[in-house]
Amino acid sequence: MANLIRSIKKLRWKADCIRLRLAPSTTTFTVIVVDQPLKYFAIKHCKRRGQEMPSLKKTCSQLLHDKIYYKNILHDPNFDLSKVDQGMADRFESRGADHLPRIITAYNNAKEKQAGMSSAYQVGNEWLPIFNKYLYEVAEVLKQADQQKLADIYNNFMRDDCSIGLHGLSFSMKRDFFSGKISKYNKRKFMCDIIHRMQMWKQIYGTKIALEELESPNLGNPYGIVLDGLFIRTGSFYNHHYSQHIGRLLRRNSTARKTVLEIGAGYGGMAYYLCRDVDNLTYVALDLPENMALTAYYLMTAFPDKKVFLHGEQEIDESTLKKFDIVLISNTDIEKLPSNFFNVTFNSYSLAEMSQETINLYIQQIMRVCNQYFLHVNHNKNSETIADHFGIDESRFNLLYQTPALWNFGRNIHMDEYEYLYQKIPT
């Protein structure tokens, strides 16, 4: 306890810090730290308009975490705020234009089919406000089949609204990181997050995997961090780890052709490492049409020599799927996937962001198409339906483990993500 108090005093933790971060206010706060790490009570004049005590306490707790965790990160040899400017430097390249006609056709076929489907297949729940605010432009460009505008968006997708929520930065990423000036506070937050992820990755893999294995194509004007002269795209530690995890699960299977289904592939970050490192693989990604189109751009441009099947180009059956390296289809086709076909089914975050109706649909289909492992990382507290309540049938799938997924702890003490691994029970 005494050490914690000394740390706070050394960091000059004062009421002014809290007032500055919360908003312009004349209210004074007193912070009392109790004998538990990172716990506190905020008392005395808690009158900030529109903010109830639990919200105020959560804000103060996060600030206290930032201060103490920032101090610990300072000891890492890679901590250098100038690396943030270096990592955010412009890396724009014009690539992948030859794939756009196929992507546009697949997208519009998927949207036409989606229009006649039930609400379970529509944009909804937590994704709906994101879609309405940030994805409207790219959806219109795809609908109008404007290849030049689409190329401009996709060549810059890591810094464009079309990828909001898919790679780590907050919804205010343009203002905070790409407006020309990055505040010291945002630099510290970014460094704490990325160094925490690097430290986790190194604790898991040590010297078994070289840092060079994290390199990825310069697509979408990426941002990240430069370590030992290598540019590492943001999210790479997380994506590479789960590609390795899936790879280990695949090695337990004796079939010659490996099969993986990812529900919600983001922009294809995890899929890049998986498709790069696993031979004789059929990787299938299933997503909303807008995200499916972005994944198609990234993976088709990253792997010009791989055989790729886009939505609507082929009939979906077992023999057809095995002919392709990468299959990218709309969520509307999940019921067409063959039963007991996939060695591993993977989901990262998006299930807990769906409506209960959509979760029920996906879980039933996952249990049908998966023949071995279902691996997922999802929220277990701060979502409408928490991961513990997804409704996995215990008579069909055995929960091998449930463990905290601490990848986001460097930026959010209140992270609630857990990793689950299920194995299908033989019948």
C-alpha cells in the first residue's frame, strides 16, 4: 500500500489531473486509494453534470491506471514517444486496383441478397451506429461501382472511416492521430498499448519466433511502430498470436486439407498470417458485405497468386471450397456451408456485438459446420449478451478452457475480454 501511495505522489497525482481530463469544471475531487491495486473512492463535491458516481469512479480509475502503468512502461527499452510520429508516418501506396471489379460485383450481389433476408442478417445492434456514421460513404461508392473512389479509400483504409472499429484506434482516430499533431497524452496511451502487446507476445513466444515474422504488406497506408528497424503494423501481435494458436489446433488434425472458418474477419489481419504460414489450407471468412469487400481487397492484394473465391462466384459445397485457398462470402450464405467441414471456427469480438437473434443464428450454424474446435474471444461483461451466455450446447461441445484475454489491458483497465476454446464431442 505504501509503495502505491508513493508511486501516486511521485507521479504528482492531484485533483487537477482529474479535473483536466474529465472536462472544464470547477469541481474539486479528492481521491482516496484503498488497500487494493487500482481501486479507489472518489468523494467530496462529486457534482459533475450528467455523470453518475459509478461513471466518475470508472473515469478516475482509468486515469490512475494510466499514470501507474505509464511509469512501468517507461522501463521498456522501446519506450520512446518519438516512435509514435514515426509509426504514424504516411506509407501510402496505390495497389490492388485490378481486383476492384470482382470485389464490387461480389459486394452488390451480397447486398441484393441481404435485402431479402431476415433481421438476423442485417446490420444491427452495436454495429448499426458505426455503419450509419462511418461506412455510409464506402457503401455508396461500392453501390455506384466507382472504382477510382474505391481505390482511393482502400489504398488508405487504415486511416479511413471504412475501417473504424477494425484495428484498434478509437472512433476519434482522425482527430487524435491523423490531424497533423498528436498530443502527449495520446502518444503515451498509444505507446502503453503497443508495448504491452509486444511484451505479451514476447512472453508467449520468447525467442522461438523472430520479430521479422510480424511484418506484413504495406497495404492501406498502415500505422504502427518501428522496432529494431522493422515496421510492425498495429494489431500485429494480437493477429499473429491467434494465427499461431489456430495453426497449433490444425496440427492436431490428420486431414491433408486444413479448413478454417472465421466469423467476422475485420480487414483480414489475422487471416494474412494464417494464410501465409499454413500450407494446404482453405480459409473461409464470413462477414457483412461492407467488411467482406475490405477483407477481399486486403487478402487478394496480399496474395495475388492464391486462388480466391468471392461471394456469388461459385456454388458453395465441400468439393468447391477445397479447390480454393481463400473464400470470402457474405453472412447471408452461412446456412449454405457444409456440415462438419471446418477443423477450426474462430471469432474475435464481433459475436458479443450482435443482437440476440443474430447470436442464436450464428451459434447454431457454428455448432453445425464445426467438426473440431471453436475458438473465440469476446466480451464477458460490457455487452448486451455476454460470452458466457452465447448458448453453446454442452452436450455437443466441451469447454476446454476460459481465460482472460489481456491484450487490451495496456489501454483499458476495465477490459472484459475472455478467450474460450471448445472441442466438439464425437458422436
